[in-house]
Amino acid sequence: MHAIRFIFGSESDKIVLNDEVHCLTRDCIVVTHSGETPPKESHVIDVYPADFRLLLNDIRGLVEEPSPKAFWPEKIRLIEIPPAMTEILMQLKNTAPAVLLRFIYVYCLITDNKYFSQLLHRMVSGEAKLLDFINQNALLPWSVSRFSQELDIPTRKLNALFIEKFGITAKHWLIERRLSHAVFLLTSTPLKIIDIALECGFTNHSHFSVSFKKHYNCNPKKYRRRI
């Protein structure tokens, strides 16, 4: 998530993100990431880390302190706004774009100060890009050492970051992330166990089964039968 995308004034009644359909109204602000295609006939602004740094300087008094826990932004947030505000946003975009971001973000902070404070801190943090990269590639069959190489960061430092943010090592976090996705596939698809193992970043069936049983006290086949 290299930039946050704000969408407003949409004439469409829906937006599709990762093949999921979300209902919209014209009078709402959509908060998502810049990789998503906005609905036609909508107004869009993309906000980058440098923009957030300037914004934080302007509105610091409204923002909560950063949490020591890791923060993962939601794929999409819909913020309902009064009809008159939609018109104001469109006017600001055309006449005072520098004011537009502050106006939108202050409103977002009013609706959910905790969430949007942490989102702001995340976007100005140098750790955001690193954590996003790991999260986006967690299902690849990479070891912690491979992630360290890709990110050009010592394994020791990477583990220290994960212990600080999640209370567990990077290896344990990766296993939990992969097993969580495995449970989703076991309960929602007819995929074979070996295919699920490979889909979730495990290099072989044995490693997957041992890790799964250790975490859930039963093997994947028995877990699926429970459902």
C-alpha cells in the first residue's frame, strides 16, 4: 500500500475490489489503496507518504499517538457524508486542492479517530513498505532468510521488528498467516490437501501437516471433516 486513494462523488452504486462488490452511495467517501480502479464519473485523490507527513504536521493535535501494535489497513472503508459535503469536496478539488486532503482527513478522524490516526502513522512510518511487502508475499514458499534478502535487512533485525509489532518471530508469524489461509481454503474449497499446502507457501505435504496439527491439534483432513 504505497498510497491511499480517496474516492467521492461517484455516480455508480458499486465498486469492485479484488472481485468483491461493495455498494456505494453518491454521498460517501471510499478509502482504499491506489491500486484499485475507481468507478466511472467519480472524483479521486491519491495520497502518498510525503503528503501524509505534511498532513500530520498540520493536524497533529487531532491525532492519537501511534500504537506499539502492528496496524493493517482494511481493504476498503466507506464513510457516509452529508449531501452538502459532497458538493463542498467537489468544489475544493477544483479550487483549493491543497485544502481538500485536510478537510477529508479531519472528517475521517471525527468518524473513527483510532483507525485513521493509526493509518496516518503507518503511512509516515518507514516500516509500512516493509510490512506490506511481507504481507503481500506471505503465501510464497519463502523462508525468513529469503525475505531478509529481498528486503536487504538482517534476519535479526527483521525478527526484532516482528517481536515488537506482533509479539512473535517472523517465522511464527508466517506460519500463522499461512495456516490461517489454509483453514479458509479447507473450509471453502474442494482443493486437495497437497494443493492447499502449496497454495499457502508450504514446500511439501509433510511440513504442512505437521505445522497444522501442532497449531490446531488435528491434521488438515480431520479438520475439514469437522465442518
